[in-house]
Amino acid sequence: MMPISNDNFAPLKLSANVQGIGPMFRLTIEVMNTSTANPIMGAYVVLVTNDTLYVLEKSYINLPLLVPSLTYTVNTMIRCTNDQGVTDCINVFCIHKGKSARRFSRLLLTCPPVSP
């Protein structure tokens, strides 16, 4: 999945990939500033999920200065606490810190089911 923000303030490309067979999964998130000249400072990734099914290693990840045209990769681990094959979505938001938090981009991922 690769949504692209159309926000003129911060054009971003956000992609994410879930790897693993469970109950531990690795979530790899890639963020790219698609602006031609303006770096982005003060951005971060926030992960939101059903905490009765998943435990996140990190739910808040600070991003470095996002230089135009470079791809930045961050990783975190997800542990599924349900072994009945139940899955749910993980929301991945890229947000800008400021006086009022501003969402740049959002992804909706589904983890694969865990086999008993």
C-alpha cells in the first residue's frame, strides 16, 4: 500500500509491509518526502490497533528530517495475543508535530492470521 499525501505543505509517500508467520510480525514502514525542494521536520509515525489482539513494540516513532526524494525506513515488532486466527487492522498514520497535530497520510494494514 502506498498512499501519497496531496497536502502542499508536506507531500509524502507512505508504504508499509507486514512480515512473519506469527505470532510475531515485523512491520516495516517507508516514508518519502515527494517535495522537490522542501525538507520536512517534526514528522512522526503513529500506529493504532486493537490492543486486545496486538501488542506493539513501538506505537510512536519519531522521524528524522525528511530530505526530498529520499526514502526513510523504520521498523517495529507486533505480537499477536490471539491464537484463534482472529485478525484486525493496524492504522499507520504519518503526523506532523506542531501547535495542532496534522495528519499527512494514513495506511490501513491487516496482519495475517496466526495458526494455532
